[in-house]
Amino acid sequence: MLIKGGMALLPGASQFQLADILCKGAKIVAVGANLEAAPGTEIVDATGKLVTPGLIDFHMHAFKYGHFLSIDADDVAYRSGTTTFVDAGTTGSLHFMAFREFVIRRAQANILAFLHVSAIGQTTDGCVGLTFHDSSDDRLLHLESAREIIEKNRDIIVGIKVRAYTGLHSMLSMERARELADQVNLPIMVHLAPAPPAFSDVVSFLVPGDIITHPYHGGSTTILDDDGQIFAEYWEARNRGIEVDLGLDRFHGNLKIMRSCFDQGFYPDYISTDLTSTNVDNIVFDMPTTIEKVVACGMPLPEAIRRSTETASNKLGRADKIGFLRAGNTADIALFELDTSPGEVVDFEGNKIETQERLRCVATYRKGCRMTPPDEQMETLDVLNRVNPWTNYE
């Protein structure tokens, strides 16, 4: 397959440039201008289109049917230019093997995962009236089983997830996550929410290379002080090497807060949706919509895409496979039209920002093959909690 005449985002580049992409089987074999192809090669006319590596959604939930809030990644991949999805701790040690065998192995999309420090992961989330969560019982912090799962699934597991949700009864889950991460040499991703616990208490367990997610949430306590300035402790965390994941979601992505933080230079290292069954059909939708919001808040489009591809791939330790348009990498490629007509985006609380650039997915290729919709749609259940959770934020 030869993708010809598109404006491509090449490794390390800050702007799109005219380039052809030649693929053979599952691999990219050449990138350059005016490439020729052998007879019989499929020619994809990308004139007027943007060509990017397949997007990497660094934080979402993909344990379909094992978790009420999870989605079918394949139902989003083909229509969004997203070829790799990173599940952000939906499963712990008790369910990970089922996730691997019945979801990950069968998916068209590439799915990687953070393993939750709790043995049950987040599998109790999303059910109306069920108030038992991942860290509700310290006995679930079973590190022996977590270590074994990690060692047997190093090809999939990329880090440790822990949630510092509002009202967390103790910091033992943070302590155990730190212990586990040090033992297996993987980064921690920690979910942030309005205090308690305070950010200063949470971040004290983190070391350079660990990740905070949802920094732009609203609620009773946020990243901003009463004067709209970012609290010093967040800058201190960044300065000592703590990284930032967007984790947009619904109530985790306040556009006013995000724009203020961008104006002050506090950007996410990784762009992600935190897609679930509660936001995939509204507010969040997909990676292109999330990138549109990031760009509207002040990040240049090429940089937003780079942080959705190259930067994420480097963090995941897979730069030789995904996230880059270069010879030798897997042929995970997305084609977009760039819509520059005036528009606006909205967040869960009704804040709106005008936009001038949005991506419209034309085609998504995974291992050189065009992705297609899944054969079946997921069934949804009436007990799924779709209400505004601000009254009991978690």
C-alpha cells in the first residue's frame, strides 16, 4: 500500500510536510517524497489530507462486559484514527487474565494496560447503588498476585494504577502502589480528584517518571488557587519529573481550568480521553474531539498530535513499533481531513470554547489493513450509573 500525496507528521517534526508512506504487509518500508510502488500496490490518494501515526489513547477503559463503564475499543478505533488504547487500571490481578484472553487478544486494536494495585481493579465502578470501590478494603492490596500477573504479561502491562479518589479512607493504597512499582520497575499512574486526600499527600509517594492524571478537574479543590494561579506544589512536582496525563473524561476535564493552566504553561505530556460508556456518545467521544479541545485551549495541533503518538509511544517503550511514521515501524496510520470552519467545544459543566481546527477521520489502518466496525455492538445495562456524580465525587 502506498499512501500518496498527504501532509504527514514525520518523527520529530513540528509541522506537517508532504510525504508518501509505503507499506508492505504490517510494516512501513519507506517514507519520502515521490515514492514509486511496484505493480499491484494499492494506492491511497491522501491529497489534501493529514497523515499521522495511529493515535495512542493513553488512558481509557476497555474491559468490555467485565466492567460496566468499559467500552469496545474496536467500536471507536476505525472511526477515530486511534490504533492503540491504554486501559488505565480497569483490572487488577483477579481479572487481568480474563481481560487479556477475552478482550485484548480478540481486538483489532492494539490494547495495552496499567494494572490496578487493587486485586479487583475498578470493576465495581458504574453500578447504581454499589458503593464499594477499588480501595474500600485494604485486603485487596494483594501484591503477590499483582507481581505474578505483571511478570507473566510484560508484553501488555505498562504501569501501575492507583486512585486517590475523594474520601479515600487511608493512604495505604498509595504505599502499596509505590512498593509494587519499585519491585517491578514500572511507573505509577495516580487518579486525582478533589481533596481529601490533598495533592501534597498523594504526590509524596511519586518519583520521577510517575504520572498524575485528571489534573484539570473541577470540584471543591482544583489545581488553581483563588487567584487563578497554579498551586506551587504542582509546579514542584513537574520540576522533579512527575508527568501529566490529560484523562479528559466528563467531570475531570474542565475547559476553563485547562485553558488557564495552558496559558500558564502547564500542559499534559500525554493526551487521553478516559473513554467510558458514559462519555463515548457525548462530551468526550474520541481522540480527535479531545485533541480539538486541547488545541482550543492553546496547544498547537502538530504538538497535540505528537503528544498523542510519539511522546506516548516513547513512554510505553514501543517507539520501534508504534507512534512514528518511519521505515521499520508497524503500519498503524491515520488519515484526517482538517476542518477549519468556526465551531465550539463544551465540557460537562457547560463551559464552551471556540475552535478553529478539528480532525475528521477518513481512514484508520492497523498493521497495514484498514480498520472496520466490529461485527456486534455492545449491550448496555439499565443499572449503569449515568448521573452527574458531583454529589459523591469519585
